[in-house]
Amino acid sequence: MVPGVRVHGSDVVDVEVKLDETFRAVPVPAELGIPLLFKKQPGTGGDDSNIRSNAIVRFMADPADGLAPPEWQYGGKLGPAPPVVLARKDKLPFSTHDWNLIGDYMSYWMEEAGEAEDNFSELTKQILEPAAFQRYVRAEVEEHPLAFLSLQFPMGSTVVPEGLSVEELNGVEGTVAQYSRDRVGVQFPGRAVTALRPQKLRLLKEAPEVEEPAAKRLDAGDKKKQQEARKQEIERQEALQISKRFVNCLHEDTFPEMGDLHLFGVGCEYRARATEVLAVWQGLVKHMNFTEEEIAEALIQGNMKERFMQLTEKLAESRTPNSTYAKDLIAANFSATEWDEL
């Protein structure tokens, strides 16, 4: 388990998170050098009738324009966002203190870059980068003393405690060895790692950076290729997560999440028509072997509508239980479907 947070509506609480392969990167923190991952939890998380805001929406902003993608535009027809858990890929703690500080930094970014208009991209590059974020963390230590302890006191740094009740440690140099949500683990000579409040520590010297061998340094072209490959991998993983979530609903005979409906041609205005389209989808998955991977690929390629119509034709010709729904859909010229792209 990894220390993380759970976001539902406007509530953000510390929780323990079990990471798995379905977690995906959060865009803005990734630009800041924070390997933060997210996962939507199934269901609504209980009674959501009192939810009036969805804090997770702004947090999932795209660095390219500052807006959350359509699948994160909860509220209105999409209804409240489902519960979302967040944790770091490197398994360092991520806390409500960290959440609040990133929120403030994103507000600062949008204020600065938003006023620039024509220079939005240039200012975004200057603001959404690791060194700038670390400077911000350290400048805001009085307001957010427990936020991002790994940036206040990087791993391997030399620190000196001051004002401890255990007076023998005051003034003794130690090395940062680990973190909790509100403590820094310091290794002192001849002692076990001691968890200390950050307010009691003074950073004496940061750990020296290990210079990368020249042969391994990336030139600008290689970095661009690496970034593009990373972007494609994130898109692939996101598409696969959506696909798995949708297929699970088909097998469990449950209605998919509102934000996913139009990706699969399922409208949300008329429940009866949507149910007919879902019946065809169940036939494609269960009887025509339309796999999660193939569905994800169609989402990425933007040809889901064409693939759906092709396979529906084959389903209609079969003698499977759902072929009647396929025939009816074809006879209606697929008028019951409503499509968006990922």
C-alpha cells in the first residue's frame, strides 16, 4: 500500500492506495517532475446528491490549454465525478498537503499563462517544469510546511535538527533517508532512522547530482521522440483503461459511466435506445470476440464507429442471442447511436 489521497466531489482525504497496472499518469504533475498516478473507482462512492463541485476536474487539466479533457468534464449531463484515488509511482507519500499546494500552483500557472494569451505555451513551459515547482514549494513553506517534503529535503541531503526535545541530536548532521506524510526520516551516525517534523530541520547541503555519462545524454531530437513516445503510451494506457471499464460493465450487465457512453455510440438521452445499443455491444464482446485490446486500438485510431458497424453486420448474420438487436439497429440505419471520439 502507498500513502495517497481519495478525491470525491470537493472532499479530499488521505488514504492508503494499492497501485496496479490500471493507474495512469496525471498530466500537470508529470510536467512538474511528480510521477503522480490516478485511478477512477467504480460506482459513485455512495450518496452523491449533495455534490456541487468536482475538484478532480481542474486537477486533470491538459498542460496544452489548461482545460480538462471532455471525459473529465463532470457536472451537468455527466453528473458528479466518480471517486478518484491518487498515488505516486515512485511510492513516495502523496498527501492532502501536496494536493493543496499543487492546486495553488495550478492557479498561479493559469493566472500567469492565461493573461499572456499569445504566449500561453511559452509561459507554460517556464512554469510547468521541475525546478520552478521546487522553488515554489520552498517559497511557500510557511503556508504549506508539510507539502512535498521530498522537494524541501531531497533524498540523500544533509540536514541539521534544531529545537528538538532530544537535545543530543540538535546540531548533529544527518542524511535524509525516507519520508512519511508529515515527517522526514533522518539517518544519524550510530542510530536508527529518526522521523522528525520538517519544521525542526534545516537543510545544510543537498545531495550531489550524479552526472550522466555523455553517451547516455539525450539531444533535443531524442528528447522530442521520447516525449512523443511517452504521450502515445499514456494515450494507449488511457484507452485500454476505458475499454476494460466498458467491457466489465457489459459482462456485469451494468450501465457504463456517463463519461464513456458516447465513445461507444451509446446515447444518454433515451435509456431504452441506449439499452438496445448496449445489447449489441454485449453480442460483439461475448460472441464476436471484440477484445479489450481491439476496442482500445479503435479508440486510439478514431475508427470505433466504423468497427462497430462492421461487426454489427457480422453479428446480425450470426445465430447468437443478440443478433436480433443487431438486425434492428441495422434496419434503423444505426439511428440509435451517438458518437464522440476519445
